[in-house]
Amino acid sequence: DLYALARGSSVLDFAFKVHSQIGSHCVGAKVNGKQVTLRHAIKNGDTVEVLTSNHQTPRREWLKYVRTSKAKTRIRSWLKRNEVEQSILVGKKMIEQGLNKY
């Protein structure tokens, strides 16, 4: 498949363009058969193979590598949702500890 991306887009931009779950689990890529990092800029005509892992999750530093608004939005959304979940877990733990005192 062919995908149109902004000039200077990274492997991460490409992965999020294909599917948000692929982007979220991206650990690297092969561009024209050579393994590259997530921040590698894709050029016109490159063949890209995205490498994924079920254990990978989006990281805040990824926002520095992406250029497309879709990728930035998806990363920010995941980070915000994860922070809310962590806050809820910490709050529950604090309540349980407080109730265990009495």
C-alpha cells in the first residue's frame, strides 16, 4: 500500500498512519531492508516494514519524533489515559491504607 505523509515524517508517523495500534506498539522498523530507529525520517519511495511488540507502549519522548497531527494526538491520548489510570490506582491504594488503620 502507498501512504502520503508530510515531508520529514518518521517511522512512527508511518506506523500511526497504518493503524493506531501498530503505532502504539512500534519498536523499530526496516526501511529498504535496513533496520532503523523510530526517529528515522522516511523519504519518498522508501519501503517500510514496521516492527512491533505487545509489550511496547507509547512514550512521551515519541512526541519529539513525530510530525503528523494524528500521531501526536494518539500518543497524547494514550499518555493522558495512562496517567488517569495510574492516578486512580494510587488513590485506591491510599484509601485502602487509610481504612486499614481503623
